[in-house]
Amino acid sequence: QVQLVESGGGLVQAGGSLRLSCAASGSISAVNVMGWYRQAPGKQRELVARITTYPSTNYADSVKGRFTISRDNAKNTVYLQMDSLKSEDTAVYYCNVFTRGMNYWGQGTQVTVSS
């Protein structure tokens, strides 16, 4: 089992920044993928960004150039630096870890961007 603890959500004005963190513990392989997804009201959950162990990254087109994903392998922690936030970034953000063939999800953290 893998446990994920997220932090860093909140309310911010448009143009501002937030940093999300997600610490993973439990049975995590040295080779894994960590990422962030988000779900806005009435919409499907979508990928925001993910990062492998090596690391390689990929981002949703809507956040490229504004968001940066990073990880600390020693701490099994993934971060999402979100800059130039827009109202359309408002959503619940979920941490995700794929390891040993299984997907694990955090409880979600609310990000609200006021215009």
C-alpha cells in the first residue's frame, strides 16, 4: 500500500502562485511515476503534469510554461509550482503515484483562483 499526503492548496488571486506538495510513503518501487491531476466542477479529471524517476516530465498544454513539476526521490515527494494562475485553474488537485503496476491517489487539495 502507498499513502499520499498533499498540502499547499488555497485561495489566490489571478496571476499569483501556489506550490503543492505530495509526500508518498509505503511500498514504493524505486521506479515510479508521480503526478498531479485536477478536476473542476462538472468536468472530468485531467492530467496536469507527471514526472518519472529518471526524470522526464510531461505537461498538459494548458499549463505549459506556467507550472513546473519536480520531485525529491530521497523524500518520495512531488511538487507542483504553479505560477501565473488563471481562474480556469480552479479545481481540486489530486496527487497520483503509479508504482508496481498500481495507481494511488491523494485525498485532493482545493485550489481556487479568484479573478
